[in-house]
Amino acid sequence: MAGLVKRPERDEVLAFCDEDPIERVFLADVARRGLGRFAAVRDEGRLVALCHLGANIVPSGTGTALFAELAARARPRMLIGEEAAVSELWEAAREHLPAVKEDRPGQPVYVLEDPPLPGGSGLRPARLEDLDLLVRTSAAAFLEEVGIDAYARDPALFEWRTRTQIEERRSWLWEEGGKVLFKAEASAWTERAVQLQQVWVDPELRGRRYAKRGLADLCGMLLRSTPAVCLFVRPENEAAIRLYESVGMRRAGAYRSLIFG
């Protein structure tokens, strides 16, 4: 009989994540770095579900309804992850979670395993001298994607997070004259996959193939040391979907995001 495990062992968490290294890349990254808090569902000696509990609740697997009480206590800003796992948890916990600002079902997950043709961009790892530019553009990207001004909500936290991404070499930039031709960062990175987020070009420079060139070079670089690059996207973002498919990415599942504000 399946039962809730409030403090799963690290080794069993990682074994669960290894069963689907693309869908569970964020969970594996957090676990490997010893960050965050996890709960799990164990059935017949093995984990069948896992949940990261924090500002973002991230469930995976089957039986996620058992995380309902823990999720409600966390008072999250977002519930996000594989669509079926999120939906099961949401139905069990919705009466005890904050009001939903936005529900985004059916977000395609894209994955790339073969390097695309080089883009010939000026992409490079971000540096600390780029911090002001990246804080500004990252805040704009977050507002455009999520609809929340995260910088205005907590400027110090947002700047700390941006700085940390740079220091951990998880942020890449192509800029000319203070204009961002392409930027992206890794939201998760394991030995099996890199998950990208914050893929962005200054609005006045869009439609000039900078994004395709920058993304092609970033994926080519990452695939030299990691088997797969992945990301997820809103289904109505047709321009982004065309971009990802243009460098050879294929669909591999779906996420759902519930944004509580």
C-alpha cells in the first residue's frame, strides 16, 4: 500500500529522478545540490511520486494527491511540473491553496539531443559586470512570461538570484551596445540534462534570427558535455515554439503551471 514519506533518502530520490531525467531534471538538480525539502510516496519499497516543497511546489509521479496537506502548508507562489502530477495534486489541495491567478495546462516540453548547426553568434558566459543589464532584462522576461514583477516584489532577492546564476556559470548572454540579442539561463543542470529558461531577446530586435543563432550555439556548447537540453513553453507562444523546432527540438511531454501570484 502506498504511503507518504516526509523525508525520503537522497539515494532513492535520485533513483526516482533517473527514471525520467528530462521531466524530473529540476528535482534531480535540487536533490544533488542538497537544496530544498522533499516529500515522497513509497509503494512496495520504491518511490512512485516525489514533491519539492518550497515557494514553488513541484510534484512528479503517481499518487501526488498524498502531498495535498504538505502543499497547503507551504503556501506556494506556484504549482508546476508534469501535467498529470500537477493536476492530481491540485484537485486534492485546491480548497486549501491560494487563489489561482493563472492556470497554464498543456505546456509542451521540448528536448534536443543532437547538436544543431552553429549559429555564429557572439554568445558567451555572463559576467558579473553584466549584472545590471541582466537584472533589468531578466525582470522584463519574468514579467512577460509570468505576468509578475518579481524585481519590484523583492529587488534584493532578484539581484541575488541573478548574481548567483552568473557565479555558477548558469547564465549566457549575447549583447552588443547594451542591447540583448539573446540570453538564457539554466534552471536545472544534471549529468543527464540541462533545462533552460529565460530565453529572451530585446523586443525591438526580435524577428532578426538572433534567437535562433544564439540558441543553436548554446545548445551546441551544452551538448558537448550533457546528453540533452530541454525546456518548456506556453502552448500559445507560437514564435517560441517555431524557434525551438527550428533548431531541432522535439516534444517530449507536457507541464502544467498554476500561478498563485
